[in-house]
Amino acid sequence: MKIIVPMAGRGSRLRPHTLTIPKPLIPIAGKPIVHRLVEDIVKVCDQEVDEIAFIIGDFGKETETDLIAIAESLGAKGSIYTQDQPLGTAHAIMCAKESLTGNVVVAFADTLFRADFTLDSECDGVIWTKKVDDPSAFGVVKKNEKGIITDFVEKPEEFVSDEAIIGIYYFKDGDFLRDELQYLLDNKIMDKGEYQLTNALENMKTKGSEFTSGTVNEWMDCGNKDVTVQTNGRILGFVNSEETLISPSAKIENSEIIEPCYIGEGAVITNSKIGPFVSIGANTKVNDSSIDNSIVQNESEVVNAQLTNSMIGNKAFFDGKFSTVSIGDFSRME
């Protein structure tokens, strides 16, 4: 099994945090978004994952090294491909065409999920979906009485289904997928100026592929600051009994920790109230502060703060004069 992760977008809605690192490497409950994504996919697969291929932009060598390490931590080979132009989902996937062979999961790295199903690798394909209240904002699937997908409908103006496509797909035959994507590119078949994966899915369905849906219990976004903070809280709640969230090397003095919280290695918390639903990164210092529902990344310092629904980047300094903030890496507010 291979996992293909297109993640070349910079995440402009999450600026300033994505000015220095790509959005999929923003930490959620102490792990990068993309790490949690591929980790959860591995859990639902019914076979060993031998390769994880990341499709990135010009993110630099450090990002590549971090992504390779994520793949290796899951027992897989890590591969790096580059997408130099934003030409759509089909084009993004084809940037990793050398890895499109055999059983393949394609997962776009801007979402997290929780699911209790096990992937049936004998199916031709599985499309991850989640029932939503307003399907007009999403691509949705229609199914017949046997649960086979009959149509892919992009942002329907009239109700056809409430099962939204969340951006994770399984293909039994990665070579077939690659050929259909190549056909789109060779013949310049575009929709709204981009090469779309859904066009390849329609062609595969017409040629006999049967796709089913894998319905997830939770679908969480990391598109902007507010929803990223919300997702951090939800993930902390889910993994509180599964992972060690407070590092043994963290120093907590005269402080109250209201779980669930993540506190990273070497963090120092003094005279403060932290939580619930707070992530504090490695080697960050918090003094004389009260923080809830927030993310503070690595090697930052927060003093005299009353924070909620906030994000603070890496190596930042914040002397609290505000109650809701979103400041990026290397910033100072005194």
C-alpha cells in the first residue's frame, strides 16, 4: 500500500503561521497535521504501508527532511515530489506518478478525520465521505441501493446527497488511476482552468470501476486560525487516553493544568493556569498566564497573558496585553 499526499499549497488563510512553514506541518496536539493524517490512514488500512509520497511546493530542505522522518516513523519509505504550478487535483497527484502503482491511498493534507471502519482493499475504490448539513458547499457522491457510487456532483445547487467528499481516496489499481490522469493532461481536459481528479473518477467508473464510500465519524478542518484551534481541542480530546500528552521533561511549577493539554519536551510552565484544550510546544516558557483553547508552538515565551482561541508561532515573545491573538514565528508583542 502506498499513500500519496498532495500538499503543495501554502495555506494563505492560516497566515501568518504559514509564512515560514507549510500548513500541513502546523502542530495539532503536538504532531504536525500531515503526521496525524497519515497515521490515521495507516490505522484503517488492512495492509502494510510501504511508501508515503509527499507532493510539496518549494518548502526547503528542512521540510523535506521532516516529511521523510514522518514516513519512516510509520515504517514506510518517504518520497518527495514537487508541484511547481497550481493546476488542480489531478495535476498534483500526477506529480508523484512514479509512485502511482498497486494499492494507493490519495489524501489531501488539509483535513483530519476519525473513523472506525477498516478499509476493504478488495474494492476497486473507496471515497472517504462525511454527512454534512449544507452539501451545496462540497463535492458529494450519489449511491445506488447496493452502496455503489453512481455520481460525483460538485457543489450541487439542488439536493442530491449529503455525503461530502473529504479529500481521501483509495484505489486498488494505482496504474489505472495514473493512466486516466495522464489522459486528462495529454488531452488538456480541464474544468474551470484546472485538471480535476473527479473527471478521472468518472472515466474510471464508465470503464467499469465500482467505488464505495467509507463514512468517517469526524471531519476536522485546519483552514484558518479559528478552526485550527478548534481542531486542536477536538484532537486533544480524542487522543487524551491514547498518547502521553504531557512530556516528563516539562517543568510545571505552581501551576494548574486542566486536561486535555499537550505540553512538549523542555517546556516550562510557572505560576500559570493552562487548559483545557491547549498545546504548548517544546522548550516554550509560560509565566504568570492563563491560557485555554489555544496553540503555542516551539521555543516561544508567553508572560502576563490571558489568552483564549489563540495561536502563537515558533520563537515568538508575547507579553500579554490582549485576550485573543494570532501571531506568527519570530514575532514580538511587549
